[in-house]
Amino acid sequence: RKNTKRVPSFRKLLRTSKIKLDNKLKNKQYKQQSAAKKYRKEQKKLREAVRDAISRKPFPLEECKKKQVAEKWEEEEEDALPLDMMDEDDLKLMEDLAQKASFLTRDLSSDEPVHIRKRKHENVIDKYEKVPRRMQTEPEKELIHLLPIKDKGGIIPQTMEKPVLSVAQDEEDDTEEVEEAEDFSEEPLPVLTPEEMAAQRRQKLQERKMHIAALASAILSEPDNNIKKLKELRAMLMEQDPNVAVIVRKLVMVSLMEIFKDIVPSYKIRPLTEAEKATKVKKETQKLREFEEGLVSQYKFYLENLEQTIKDWKQRKLKKSNVISLKAYKGLAEIAVKCLCELLVALPHFNFHNNIIVLIVPLMNDASKTISELCCEAVKKLFKQDKLGYASLGVVKVISGLVKGRNYNVRPEVLKVFLHLRIKEVELQKDSEDIAPKKKFMTYKEKRKNLSRMQRKWRKAEEKLERELLEAEASESKEKKLKLHTETLNIVFVTYFRILKKAQKSPLLPAVLEGLAKFAHLINVEFFDDLLIVLHSLIASGDLSYRESLHCILSAFHILSGQGDVLNIDPMKFYTHLYKTLFSLHAGGTNDDIGIVLQCLDVMFAKRRKQVSQQRALAFLKRLSTLALHVLPNSSVGLLATNRVLMQTFPKMDLLLDNDSQGSGVYLPELDEPEHCNAQNTALWELHLLQRHYHPTVQKFAAHLIVGAPTEGSGALSLDLSQRPAAELFEAYSMRGMTFNPPVASVTPRKKDTFSQLDSFIDEELNKQLQQHISETVVHKPLDFAKHLKESPLS
């Protein structure tokens, strides 16, 4: 029917109310829904008609009823009550119910509705007569049901007979199959020799390797199209062949790790929102979305497999298949940890990085030394390469929680990784871009006032280009870095202060003191007084080792040389402790503590020259010169370089180069107070001994100090020695390789005169006596050592 409705004009639409428009929209949607519902009903009727056509032939109702009643009576005969125990009314009621057709007696194979069979005046016999009869000997033909045809009269079902083989042919095929099965079962499994088993294993392993290589190369060549092969490769992590299961799983773990490192994009993939999923996109965009979704899901499953492998090894659990032994699980777990460590360092920007951190950090405290070292090295690498600080902040949070959760019962190596944080370098180094004042763009009024039209046009293009360049650089702002670093340092200091307060006798204390020595200049000024008191109490307790006490001293002076410069504190106790304990260093002990001593001396004197008295500087100069005689050559070089700095920094240090005493008193080397030991009344006689040292660099420094450490002239040092700090010289001349550094020059021996006749200097008579003595046979007689005692008159 032709639609006679006129399209409303725009004016009419304007006058139409919002409610009316909403009603029209609802009516339209309702009509669409009803049309769809009507279509679904028609499709349903069509399917029911097809099912009716292919349903089995109906059974007569009476026979089915009798059969089911009989079966029911047979099944319940044992459980039923005896008839003599039932009332007559109940028995009659049951017989009446048995005569009626109910749900239990109806043919369930037919899909006809129930009410069709319950029509009035239904003649069961006529319906039964309409069923086509067949001979019992006639075999039933299987029918293939085709799609039905619909015409004006209704639905016409279409079928086709399935070709059936003859019975004799089927019997022959069955007998042949049975004979083949019997023959196969009779053949025993071949017994392989060890050589054949090894060859078979090598062949299987080679096949698996080739399959892994083929899948990996296909994925790497076209990641977008072959992302489904990642699932196939990951399925090989569940290798069930016990002969090659361990090696295959290890190879698959490493292969997947390298694949993910190559194909993972340089950004984090976020899940799509519902609105983004609903919008239509280009084929390329859809393909990229599918690739990213598949990559994230496979990466997640791979990490879950690695985590499960580690958990099974930690809990000493075996899988139900028992393909791999417990001993082999350790090797698998080590490979899984290596893969996780590689992904931690290589993909800090990608999804699930925080999950990897949560897995790796507890393994830093693992009982296995190999796994612990692997995880610690991975975290150190992550700290060193993390420029912004997101990943470092995540790791520091987890480590702090681990230390607190384990009640400070962790390895010291867990806290020592904090020393590799890049916070100090970023805080100290200021780029030229940060120092330079930021360029401010001109406002529209300023442009109109100061620039012409063409100049405004050029300025607009330049500003647009500069903004694009800044976006392309994608460089993080300094404020963002400082915010992250501040948060990270707060967590580090909270961990350190907890240990100083609650676990002072913990093995973590050296790592804490070392960390405080590195980051002390960044601590808030409010904590300085309390922290200095704690450090001095630790030193005074006497429970610390020498190295730990040196770290305490270094931490205290780092605090006072940074923001603590404004505080009026004289750390005389720390000077006294270092002066008193310097002689505990010697060549027979460890040489590593000299490096920390040199750092302490640099902070105590070079950076605090205005707060140090002359008496204190003279006392340390004399003691360091004496100590240079007792230590290894590289330590002597470092101590003499420190003495050079003292002589050039403080005036009147040349008093110790003169034999005349200054003032009253005698030098007291055994006194532990540097201010009262009268160091001005002694001389540096040790430098004359050091001039005869076997190491050439020590000789040069000693000769340089004897003449007053001049900066130029004949007594000055070379630039290579004068411009390097003491700690660097100590490392440069290290003897860790058990060789002299620099190597000692080989001395060519003098040629001695050779004589052909050795007997030319011996007399003839003496030579005869010698020859006679040599030719005689020597008779050994017993020696009596108490002979002279027996012959003496006292006996």
C-alpha cells in the first residue's frame, strides 16, 4: 500500500515537542522489534516443520502405555508395598490412574505438542492404520535430510537415500580389521639398546628444535599475520614426552622471551573501551588492534607459565603427569627466572611490568645463591638504565614492603641494590636547557603592537614548529623527575630509619650505613640532629666493625657538608674516632677500607677547610705519613696524595718539614686527641724512608712532599698525578691482579768472566790432597755430642 503520509516540513518539526519526538522514536523502535519477533516466529515454525518431517514413525498409544506400565511394575515390584497392606480405596485409585495416558506414557521422541494428542473424538486405531507397513526382513534405509522446499501448499521436506554397502562386504571388512588388530596386539614392543634410545632421543630433540625454529622465524618475519603461532609455540611449554620434556621446555621459554623482546612495541597497550569497540575502523586499524590484543594475551599467559614453574619448584610440587622430576624442576625454574629478569630489564614500558617486579623482588632473598644473584643483578641494571624513575619507584616500594614483611630478616644484598639508584646523578647534574630561562611566547596584543603583519605570520609559524619539536622530543620535565625521585628517596629513607630504630644488631646495618653515606646530602634538615645522635651512639657502642664505623663517619660528614652546612655543629667526636682507629689499617689486613678512609678525609678536610683547626690538620698529616709506611703501595699513594692536599689547603703545614720545634710540649703519638697531641713539635721523618720505597710512584710523592708540595717548578708532580684525586689514584694503582702496577723494569744482569780451567787458582799440593780425599771411601762413625762433657773434670 502506498504511503500517503506527507513528510513534515522543517517549521512543523520545530513546533513539535520533545515528548512527541521521543514517542515517535519509541513507536518506531517497537515496530522494528515486533517485526523482528514475527520473523523469528516464522523461522521457528519452519524449523519445527522440518523436525516433524524427519521425526521417527509414531507408536500406538495403547501399546506404548502397556509396555511402559509393565516395565514400571517390573522395576518397582521389589520396592512396592504388598497389596494386602493397602486399602481398597487406594488400590482402586491406582488402577484408575494406570488406565489413563499421562506424561510418562507418551512418546517423547516426537516433537509434536502435547495438546495435539488430547483432542476430542481422536481415534487411535485410525491413526495407527495410517502408518505405512514394512516387512521385517526389509532393511531400513538411511536417509539424508536436505533443505525443505516451501510453496503455496506448505513445506515439502526433501530427503535422499544413503548408499548402504552389502552385509557380506561389511562382514568381510570387520573380519579384516579384527585380524589386523590381533596381529598388531600379538607383536611385542621392540626392546631398544641404550645406543638406539639415545639416537631416538636425539632425533626427537632435533625435530622439536626445527619446529621451534620454524615457528619463531615465522613469527619474527610477519608478527601481524602469525600471531596465532605464538599460541602454538607456547603450547610446547607443556611438552609431555619424558625423554625431551626438560630441554624442549627450556628452549621454548628462551625462544618466547627473545620473540617478545623483538616484537613488543615501544608503548603500553591499553584495553579498548566499549565506545571504541563499537565504532567502525579501517581494516589496517582493526588488524593492528587484533595483533595488539593477541600479543597482550599471549604475553600474559607466558608470564603465568613462568610464574607457575617457579611456584611448583618452590613448593616442591609435581604435576599429575609426572613427566619431569623434582631435580629437573630446579633447572627449569632457573631458566624461568632468567627469562623474567631479561624481560624486567628489556621491557620496563610494556604491560605487566609491575607483575614481573612483584615476582622478582622476593626471589632476591631466595635461599638459592644463583637465583638471588640473578635477580639482584637484574634490579641493578634496571636502576642504572631508568632515566625517569617510574620503574625504580615500583621496585623500591616492593623492596620496602618485603623488608618490613619479613621483619628485617632478609639478605644484605637486597638493600645494597639501593646504592645503584640514579637519583644522585640526576639531582646534581643540571642540563643547559634547564638552566636557561624558558622562552615565553608573545601574546596577541604584543604581536599587534610590536610586529608587522608579515612578522606576525612568521612568528606564528615558528611558534607552531617549536611546539611540534617539543612534542617530538617527548622529554620529561625536570619537575616530574624530581617528584618521582623525591618519592623514591622517601621510601628508601623510611626503610633505613626503621632498621636504625628497630634492628640495630641486624646484618642489614652495614648496607644501611653505606646507603646513608651515599644519599645523606638529600635528607631533610629536620632529621639531622636525631640522625647524628644515632650515628654517634652506634660508634660508641662498640658493636660495629671497622668498616661500619667508617660508614657512620662518612654519613655524618655527608650530612654536614650538604644542607647541614647552615647548622652550627662541631663533629669533633667523629674526627677523634677516625684519628684513633687509623692504625688498625695495615698491609696484613684488607685493603678495601682505605678507599672509605680517603673519602672520609676528603669530606672532613677538603670540603670543611674553614671549620678545621691547624692543630687538627697537623695531627692528621703526621699520622697519615706514619700510616703510609704500614700499608700496600696503592694505599700509600692515596694517603700521600691526601697529605699533598692538606699541605696545599692549610697554611703553616711546612712546620713539620723543619727540625726546630714550635712552642712548648712534646709530640705525643699515643694520645687519641688530635687537638692536644702537640703535632707541631715533630717532623715528617717518614718521608725520607718513603723516598727509598720500591714503588716508583710512592718515591715521586715522597720527594714532592719533602720540598713542600710545590705546584710548579722542578719539585712539582706531573699532570697525570697532580690532577687526579686520592681515591682515583688508589684505584688506579691497585694490586688486585697480584702484579706490580706499574710493572717493575727487568734488570739485565752483568756478564761474569768465565774460566775454562777451574783449578788454576789452587796449589798443586792442595789439589793432590783434595783428589786423594775425594777418592777415599768415607766411613760414617756415630757422633757423640756429649763427649766433651764426659771428659771435663767436673764429671
